[in-house]
Amino acid sequence: VAGSDSFEPVTEQHGRVDFTTPDGVLPGEAGLLLDEHADPVDIAATVVDLAVRRYLWIAPVNARGEDDWRISRVNAPDDQLRDYERVVYDMLLPEGTGAVAVRELRAPGRVELEPIRAAMRADAVVTGAFADPKQRALARWIGAALIAVGVVTTVALALTSGHALVGVGIALAGGAAMLLPSYLPTRTTFGDTTVGRIR
């Protein structure tokens, strides 16, 4: 419950009970929103969700006397998948690969997590849950420009009228503008509301 909103996570239709998420948030996305980091557990939740939605099949196997899991293709990625889900799918089962054992995924360099993390963060920006990092970059550029203007103004005023503190003030404002994005929240108001409903 967040504010006056109520959310019912379990729905029943035609005698079938289904689990639903607030605002259609997917399992991996929920983990990202909760702690603002795309952790391996969030990626694993995405893999399980892809299996639940019949894109993948996960089955236990016993290879060489060791218990393991095999991930196989069931359905090809389609337009129902978000971009980050497609990245996860393609990372697990590249073109021409029908199945993979989890132990094979543990091999160094087999699964690159950073492209998945970047795709998950980009998806959170698209859905409006995270602030656009481009806006933060703009604030840093403005800050750098103010610092440069402040330094030039300080030197010019020190050599002419002697009111160099005006330039120092402009440079300090530029420094503040550059530091400000580091202290701004990653989540938007919509993201905070969604997190409240997830919790």
C-alpha cells in the first residue's frame, strides 16, 4: 500500500490464480528499482521470468555426476520482450545455440554482465522510473562552463575594478552545479511510487 493506493498481488480468473505485479513491473526490474543496482539476482530473476513466459525452458540435469541446470530455447524473442530481456536472452543463447548448462555460463567471459546492467538501467529510464542521465550530464557541462566564466571574470575584475569576488561566486556556483547531480536521486517520483507498491 502506498498512500491511498491499494494493490492486490494475487488475482483469480476462471479458477486460475495468478501473481501480478504493480504497474506491470517485471521481476528483474523490481530488483533494480528497489536498490537502484542491477545485481546478478535481478538478472537471474529475469531468466526465471523468461522461463515462466515460455521463452526458455530450465531443467535439472546431472552431468558427470554433478547436479546442474540446462537452459534451452522454447520460443524465439519477439516484440513482447523489452530490450533488456532480449539482451539477457541473447547473452544466454547466442544465435545458433539451442541450449546451455549453467556451469558453462560460469566460464570467464561467457556472460558479460555490464551490457545487461546498462540495458536494464536504460529500460528504467524509458519507463520513467529512473531519471535520464543525459540531464545530469547537461548540469555538469553547465557547471564546467560557469567555472570557466567565473575564473575569467575573477581575473578580469581583479585586473580592472577590483571586484574579483563576483567571479569567485560564479565559479563556486559552477562547482555546485557540477556536484549537484551526484546527490540527486536516481529514481523519479513515479519510480518511488512504484517501489512503494512493490514493497
